[in-house]
Amino acid sequence: MSLFEAYSFLFFDSLMSVMVFVPNTTMVFHVMNIFGYQKYYIIFVATLGSLAGVSINYLFGKILNYIKQKQIGESEKYVRLRSLTQKRLYFLSALSFIPIVGVVVTVFLGLMRASFKRFITAALIGRLLYYLVIS
């Protein structure tokens, strides 16, 4: 990596961190393409990073669920919502690539105790398709 590339990445990272609507993934993708990085490596690394991020959000939702159960217990509405969530798990997980909405969805799925294997599989497919489309 040249000095110009390093400072360019720092500039774009700083620029994106203060924006109201953060176009981070798409912007970094295109900047790396401009500098001639391998497209499939970019997709691979971005997908791995995204899966790590959604996994952390999912875990946060699980922690919230644990706290909620200790404090309140399980209500009938919660049980119905959880069963409804399980039926739409793949669709909801695939939406994890949408900015802002994706964060809420991943935390919500952890809160609803969705199956992690099914969640991460659907999130992988959604993220991979997203990165293939924008590249």
C-alpha cells in the first residue's frame, strides 16, 4: 500500500464517520476498486467483516433477551412474536444488509432467540448478494 492509498483510506474513513447517512461499505468498495484491488478478495473480506458485525448484533439481542427474561419473564405476546419471527427468519436475516434497518433486524432476531445457524446462513446469502450487486 502506498502512502497515498493509506492517507486516502484514512480520509474516507474520517469523512464517513461524521456523515448523517453513512455510505461506508459502498464507498470503500468503490475506492478499493479504483485503486485496483482484487474484486473477489474485496467481496470475501467485506462479507466476513459483515458476518462478524451481524453476529455481534445478534449476540447483543441474546443478552437483551436474557435480561428481559430475568426481569419480566415471557409473555404470551412475546411467544407469538417469536414463532412469527421463526417463520420469516430467512427473509428478515437477508435484510441485514440495509443500513440502519439491518442493525435493528439483527438485534431483534437475537432478542427473539432465532436459530443462529439459520440466521447466519441467510445473512451470508444476503450480504454476499449485496456485495456482488454493488461490485
